[in-house]
Amino acid sequence: MSRSLYGKLALVLLFLFCAVGVLYTLLMVFTTRMYQQEVNQKLNRALARNIVTDQLLSSQGEVSPYALKELFHLLMVINPSIEMYLLDENGGIVNFSAPTEKVKRSAVSLEPIHRFLTEADAFPILGDDPRDATRQKVFSVSAIPLHGQPTGYLYIVLGGEEYDSVADMLNRSYIFRLSLWAALTGLLFALLGGLFLFNMLTRRLTKLASTMETFAKSDFSEALELHPQDFIPERNSDEIDRLRSTFNRMVERILQQVATLKQTDILRRELVANVSHDLRTPLASLHGYLETLLMKEGTLTREEYRTFLDVALKQSQRLRELVGELFELARLDSREARIQCEQFSLAELVQDVCQKFQLTVANRGIALKSSFTDDLPFVEADIGLIERALENIINNATRYTPSGGTIAISLSHESGSVMIRISDTGCGIADHDLPYIFDRFYRANRQNQPGGAGLGLAITKRILELHGSTIRAESIPNIGTIISFELPTVHF
């Protein structure tokens, strides 16, 4: 228990309450004793003076030995708690009412006596106790005679041996003991209340710690059961609530990242398999034709020799394109990938790209058209990457559009952006293939049409992601496909 936060708080609280209890008791003992001494001295401040005036002095103003003896006897009978001493003018003890063997001093200091006689409200004033060489007590004193140069002093110690120890005072004081027990009871009640409140405050933290341990034991893969109360509005939350909400969001993020890593690992395996397959096919064909050329050297006709070289060259070209696309996609995926944005006319770029494909589409019997308004605003993007994206989409469209088909590129100005739509009248894409056509190495089964490595649209998607844009695809089998995306316009 002492290792938990609640246990540590409980121990700290217990220590503080014990320390406060001890300090309070000592303070109560000290203040009570000082208060008792003050009250006792104030009540008896005139005791010595009255005795000197009424009983101790003779008619000539001198101390009567007979009166002194009778007075000592009377005080011993009436109030044995006080002790009376007759002092000379220097503070020396001349006579006293205490037993002889218990008096340890031969003189007392005159400084407290002078203070008593001159300072009316400075109580309590402690003077020397003749019974002890180091102790001091409250007293009452009167000069002898009352007026003129004193020749001696009547020194009365208020509270004899029975007041010497604090324990005796505590045993005799019912009010003090009652106050002490009340204070201790109050401290105990406050301690129990504090422990209860600490338990209430740390209960949520304990629950959160248990939840975190459970999540850690699940290897950070087990979804937690979250309740609506786990998400506290910011204005009503404290540090523990905010910690819990942050942990819940962190769990969701971790689970998403774990799922993403698993999916990425699956894609990585598929990538390796696809790359191996796509590289193996042209390499095997290239190797086979070159090996055939070597084996049949001198036996092939010029036409056969050229045919074999043409096939090998095509396979080499396919291999080069595949490796180039892989490097391009890896570069776009890297953290160092940066786009160099500039302002340019998208209409002019589309015309340039269409010009590049005129010969290709003409040979295939495909019509390539573009349409846009003259007041189309400039866009801000990386012109080289956008050109590459357009080429990939058009090249993909020409691959799956039959002879006599049409590829149309339209540009339209929408709020804050230019929308680009590239449509074809090709074989279309099946509904179950449509969500995956932008994935790497994914080739939809388009009526057994020949395809590339499946990286062109993946590269296009990555280019547009770097521009903060999203590429979309719509398709109807045997009707055609529309690929669209948008780029932000320039604001002057």
C-alpha cells in the first residue's frame, strides 16, 4: 500500500497530523502554563505588600521577629502552596518559611524584583526559586519599608513544589485535559476525513493506472472499453480527467497506428511479391532471347536476329520503366520529398501534355480532346509533378480505351480551385476494383487488357497528396471512367 500514491499521501498526511498534534500539545502546555503564571501573579501581586502593611511591620516600621514567626506558621497552615522569604537589601535570604534542607540559594537576583515593583503590566515576571539553583517562578514582592530606601524585601514564591512539574499541572487541570482530548479527537477526525477524501481523489487515478497496465499487458493491441464519462468537457475537467482523456485519445491513436503498421506490413509483403514478379518476367524474357541469340549465333536469318533483338529491347525498356517508377515512388514517399510550387496556367500545361500524346492516340485510333474557358485563373503547384500526374492518367486511359474511343480533358473554375476531369470511353472498372485502383501494384481485371506495373496511378495519388489534393475515380463498366482532382488557384 505504501508504494501506491494513496498510501504515500496517507503516510504524509499521518506524519503531518502527528507533527501538528505534538506541536499543538506543546504549544497548549506552554501557553496554559504561562497563562496560569500570569493569572496567579496578577491575582497575588499585592499579597506581599498587604502582609508587610498589616502583619509584618511593627509600629516603628521594623520587622517584628514574633510577627514573622507567627506569619510563617499561619501561611503553612492556610496556604502551603506559597513560600515566603525575607531578604536583605542585596537580595540575600535572611529568613524563610520552607524547610531548611530544601533551600538551595543564599540569595536571589534583585533585577526581577525591581521589574515587579516598577513595571505594572509586564506579567508574568519570573524570579529565582530558592529551592532550585536554576529554576525560576512567579512571585509577589514588597519593599521593607514601603516608602523610602528599602532595607529588605518580603519575597513570596507563588506555587510551591506541587506546581513544579508540568505533569502535575496536567493531572490537576480537568479543563486542560478536556481541551487536549478534544484537540486530539479533532485531529483524528480530520485525519480520517483527509484519508477518505484522498481515497476519493485518487480512486480515478488508481483506475486509470489499472487501465494503463491492462493496455500495456495486451502488448498495446487490445481496444479499451470507453464510456461517455471517460471524455470530460475541458471546462469541467481537472488534471486527472484531462490525463484520462489524453490517454484515451492516445490509445485510439496507438491502435490506429498498429493497424496501419499491420496493413503496411501486408502491403510490404505484397509489394515485394509484386516487384519480384514484375521484375522476373521481363528479366526472364530478356535473358531467354539473349541466350537464344548466343546459342544460335550464325544460324539465324537477319530478320530472325532483328526480331529477337526487338523483343529483348522491349523487355529491357519495360524493365527500365518499372525500375524508374519504383525509384520515383520511393522518392515521393521519402521525408525529403518537397514540392516546388509556382504559379502557372493549367490550360497551357494540359495543351502541352495533349500534344505529347497526339501521335500515340492517333496510332491507336483514339480521339484526345480538351476543353476549358479563356478566363481560367492560374494555379499554384509544382508544374513538373502535375505534368507527371496528367501523363500517368492519360497514359492509363489510352491503355484501356479501344480504337474509336475518346479521351476528354476538361477544366472548370470552382470556388478557390480549378477542377480537372479526365474521362475515357474505355472498358471501365468493376465496382469491387474501383476503391483499390490507386494502390500500388494493383491492376484491375479490365477484360484482360494489357496493363503496366500498377504504379502509375499510385504515383499520381502521392503527387496530389503532396499538394494537399485528393484524387477521385468514377467508373461504369463498358461505359468509361472519370478521374478528377483539383488544384488551388492563385489569389492576387
